[in-house]
Amino acid sequence: MLIMDGLSVYGTFLALHKSQLESSCVPERFWQTLCKKVGEEIFDAGSTFGILKIDPDDGSRPSCKVIVNETNGVNAEDPAQIYLIDHAWSYRQGEARHHLQQIPGLLDRMVDLMGIERAPSVEESITLVIKEMWKFNHTYSIGSPTDVSTMVPVWYIMDEFGSAIQHSDEPTFRIIPFLHLPEQIPYSVLFPIKNVANGGEVTVDYIEGPEKNPLVRAAMLLPWVPVSFLSEDFRQMEPDKEYFLEGHVPEMWSSCDSYSRPVFSGEKLKVFSEYSLVNEYLSDPRFEFTDDEETANILWYTTHFKDYEKLSDSKVLKFVNQFPFEHVITVKDLLAIVCRRNNVGKIDVDPLSLETYPSWLPTTYNLKTELPKFVCYFQNRVAEGLDNHWICKPWNLARGLDMHITNDINCIVRLPFTGPKIAQKYIEDPVLFYRPECGNVKFDVRYVVLLKNVHPLNAYVHSKFYLRFANVAFDLDDLQMYEKHFTVMNYNENSQLHHKLCEEFVAEFETQYELKWSHIERDIMGMLREVLEAAASKQPPCGIGQCPHSRALYAADIMLAWRTDSDGCRVVQPKLLEMNWTPDCQRACLYYPQFYNDVFALLFLDEVRDVFLQL
């Protein structure tokens, strides 16, 4: 055994890769062979296996399968039976089309690997590959598992050998992704879980995992085994309270009756702030900053606060910039559940248009808990000839991270493999804004919402709203073009950030559409009040908890869509996209330097200035 810096090669390999192998459940008997094959780059699957091409009699596309060629078969207990598979293509979100256009030979290789008939043009071939690739895609993530915001999903397609291995509900082998850390080279690793005789087929479970529900498995297998879900039920029910607690650290909270309401004595309020913009822009002399959380009157955190009971025991007046269980509106899947409460006892879906209600909430399904319902709804829309573009979003990420826009059901059912997601109906007919330099573009509106009390509801909206614009004229082509379909540009150094004050926007918007912004804003205010009323309508953990020590600032992201009313007229319909906790308020401070003075005066001194609208 070779020795390197006091450790054997195998010892070094284990020190780097043991946790990876254990988390992937690779049996220990294979580890030493894997160490040798990775270290010496041994790709010897061809000596044990063969690829069999199958030409169907019905004229359909030829397919392949992998069989065991070894005379004595494969023994699952044999520690030598582990094999490296190379990756033919790796890419990240939004890169697929660009890679196929720019990397020499990649498009031809993918067309051959996927068994696609060549199209008349390069772009048509690329479109076919992008549609077909979800049958071949696999994924892993890089980044810190303790900080989901750093996790970057990578999609990859195995080489011709790996891609020829077929699915089975009773597989004979497993394939797992494996990252060789010293070289930062990703591989896939194949090893047997059953004995396979000479001539036996090598199969894997494409969706291996704990899922036992046959309907869910059928939905997950749609790319390879098409099934009709038309007869299933796509109507949604609110889950029980355990669902609202899943994955969340419980708050230490009890009913508001156990708290004494804080009273302001007139002295300066001491502010402990974790947010640099508060520290920079809060200049009202009635507030002063402190580094001592214990003596602070106002705790303005950018991290989650959980111990609300502690606030009532404090010897000093205490406020915190959060409410108990406010994640019911700041986590995307919970927000959709809460918003649907407004429709209890009313029609929840139009039987002809399949439009869901309330109209201001885009139709939203949780792809972890409602996948069969979503597939049913999607297929019913197909059957009715309705638009079927969807945007798939992670529950807890923002800034466009790991978001996908697609009308491909095979893509949608694969996306949850990179983490829990919702599928939200993409606004295919948005109200656009004309920019002379690029045409009619998408835009969204951000309003700052200030919550002072839950029971009774006491909330305000800052009248100065913020605009974000796409940089490319809108259409439903090239769904991977970020600057056409997304509006968040301030986190991409290569993108132009188009600035416009709300007063300028309103004047130009009213000229472009001959509409009164005040009428649209009235509908937006009504929508935001409905959201907060729904969130306050149930006790924690299903709703926001009342706490007299709580004050909060949220950002509501809104788009405008066209819809046809009962009289056949096209009217503007606000659509709530999400509610954000601890939003980025840099633009608010740059445009309106008094922003935090106004916010703190409202939340903590009960001064309602003319920049606020009451909900």
C-alpha cells in the first residue's frame, strides 16, 4: 500500500470521502476498489457489461439496455464489482441551451446518446435535446449543507454506457454520484445489490428513495412511463397543523394574554440592529444604538428569533422585528395554503377555465406533497388546450436561485430532485412596460408591508413602492433566457439594473395604458389585507401569533396580469408572487433617505406619517 504524508492512499481516500460514501449508502466492501479505480482512473465496465441495442418492430425509436457479459455473472458480495461511469455533460440552471450552442461536438453527442432524429436546423435539434434530456438528467448539489442558500444544483448526463442502463422497480444495481475531492472530478458509481447471471440485465431505480405511495411513484416516473392522471382529484385541502411545524424550530410562545403590553416612557429607545442599513440610515434622535441586547428596547435581527416568552420577562421595554410563526407567509408553500383560506366555502376552481381562486394567487402546488394532484391539473389543462407554463421555485430561496420556467411536465416532475419546490402558474399574459431601448418588458412591484398587531389587525403599506424590470422584450420563447423572464437583476454583475422612481413609473404607465394607477393600487391594498387576515385567522402554528412585543417589516412582490372579466373586458389583475422576510431595503434608503426614520416612528412610536397607507 502506498504511503502519502504518513497516511496510506486508502487512508487518505477515507479521510476525504467516508462521509460521502456513508451518506450514499455505498457498502464498505466496495470502498477499497473504488479508491484504486478513482485514483488510477480505471473505467473497466466494458470488460463486464455490454450495451444491447433494441430495434422495435413497430418502427418506434430504438432503445438500449445493459447486460452482464461476464461468464460467471456478477456477485453482489464481490468487493471488486464497483465501476466508474464518466459524465458526458454537466450544466447549471440556465446553461443548457448555451452549452449546446457553444461546446463543440456536444449537440451531436447528445442527439446520438438520446437516440433523437436530427432536426433540419441546429436550433430545432437543441430544442429536441432540451425536451428529451429530462429522461437522462441526474443531479447533485455543491455548497454547504448547513446553508441552503449556497447549495448550487448541478445537472449531469452520464456517458453512453451509464445512460443506457434502464429503470426497474426491482433493480439489480445502484448508481450514485461521487465527487473525487482531490481532483474535484464528479463521477457516477455503479455497484450491484443483487447477484446477476451472465446475460442478465443491469437495472436501477431511477427514483430510488423512501417513497412508497404508488401514485406518487407513478408521477415521478412520468418521463419514462407515461400515465394518465386525468381521473385523479386536483383539488387542494389545507394540511393539518403538523405540516406547518415540519422543518421549523418551534417558537417559545403562548397566547398574548400572558404578556404585559409594553408602555413607552418617553426616553430614547435603544436599538440593537444586525442590519447595516438600519445602522446607517436611522437618524431620528429619539433612537440610539447599543451593542447590548439585554438593555436594548428594539431588537432588529436578520436572524430568526424564537424565544418570545423571554420578552415578557424583560425588565426593560422590548420589541423585536418579528412575529411568532410569521413563516406562514414568508415560506412559499405555506403562503399559498394561507391565501387559499380566503376562498373557503366559495368556488375554488372554474370548471371551464380551470382558473383557481382567489384570483390574485397564481395557482400553486407543492411538488413534495401534492405531486399527483399537480400532474392531474396539468394534464387537465392539456386536455382543455389551456396554457401550461409554470415557474418552479424552492420553498426558501429568493433572488431567482434554482427557479425554472417550463411547460414540460417531464422537467417539472424531475426538479424536486434538487430540493423541495412549488410549481406556480407562470403569468403567460403579463401587463408589460414599454422601455424605448428594449421594448415591452416584464416588471414587478415591491411594496413594503409593516405589521404592528395581529388581533386586531393593524398594518400599513409604505406608499413608495419599487420597480424591477426585465431587460429583454417579453415573449414565451427561450424560457431559459434569464433577462427576459426574470426581473431580479441586482445580484448579477453582468446585468443592467434599470432604475425608475415610482412617481416616474406611474406617470409613464398611465400614459401607456390610459389606466389609473390608484385603481390598481386599491386592488393591491385589498389583496394584501386579505393575505394578513387569512394569516391571522388561525392560531399558531397555522397562523401568525399575536405578541405585543412584535413589530415586522415584509416585502410583497407583485406582478400584474391581464384577465377577462364577466363582461368580456380585459382588466388588470394583481398577482401576489411572494412575501419576503428581512428584505433588501437598499433601494428604499437610496431613493428615500428618511425610510427607516419613517418606519421606526410608525412601528415603535405610533406616528402614522403621510407616506403610509393603512390596510
